[in-house]
Amino acid sequence: MKRCSYCGKEYPDDATTCVTDQQPLTSDVPLNPSPKRLLIDLQAHLAARPPLVNVACLLLGVAPFCDSIDVLLRIAFQRPNFSQLPEYYLSSIFTIIVAWLLLYFVFRGKNWARWLELCLTVLVIVFAFALNEMNAELDINLLIDIVAIFLLFRRSSTEWFTKSKYADENSEPSL
């Protein structure tokens, strides 16, 4: 039996490459690689992030960055009275933190974060139309998010997210 040098899937002796990730098959792959080797593999995988994922993350970071600047400028120049509008600032800060965290997990190759980003964008579109809240700023943010999500679901991106799952599963040494 041969094993894939990347994911560990078993193949017959006559096979040469893994069907899943196109890596060469070897007959002497250790069953339990060292934690250091697993960390190196995970770092190499994350460094091989497709350019489409990088561009999508950059686009997804535009709205939270602009919102962060907007909130900071409002606090700095308008000298707001927090007792009058605490929910605006608290909800803005909470939304910005969630957006940055979600972006971080997408950047790290978490497939669930990519799907959550898609669901949240769809919800924003539905609620914006239902409440008739469309404006130029929201239109631009939604257009940027739609382009980013399109890039995240392209074939090369999807393959990378799939491999990220295997890299994460194999990065935890079993005790």
C-alpha cells in the first residue's frame, strides 16, 4: 500500500499520485509525523494561499477598516456624549470586531468562516431591500463583499480551503 505524502490517504501499489491533492505517493510515510513536521506543513500550506483568497481578504477588510476610521473620527471630532447614544457606538464596535475576527479566520483558511461571510452578506442584502435601507455607502460595501465572496468560492480558493481542513486536522498531535 502507498500513502499520499500530504493527506495520508491510502492507495494501491500501482498508483503514483493522490487523486485528492495531486501529491506524490510514497510507501514509507510515517503514520505519526512529529509535531514540528506538522507545524512546518501547516505553515507551508498557509503560505501557499491562492492570490484570489488574498484579494478577497483585502476586499473584505475594506468595510471594517472604513467603519473603524469612521467611528474613531466621530469620537475624536464630534466629542460624543456616550450617555445619549451608547448603543450606536457599542453596536459599531461590536460589528467591527466581529468583521475583523471573521476576516482573520477566512485568511487562516477556515471554511466555516467563508460560508458564514456568504450567509451574512445574503442577510444584509435581504434586510436592506426589505427595510428599504439601500444607500450609496451600503451599495458599495455590498458590491465589494459580493466580489470578495465570488473570489472565495472560485475553484482554486475552494481547493485551498479544503486542504486547509486536512492541514488543521493533521496539525494537532495526538496524545
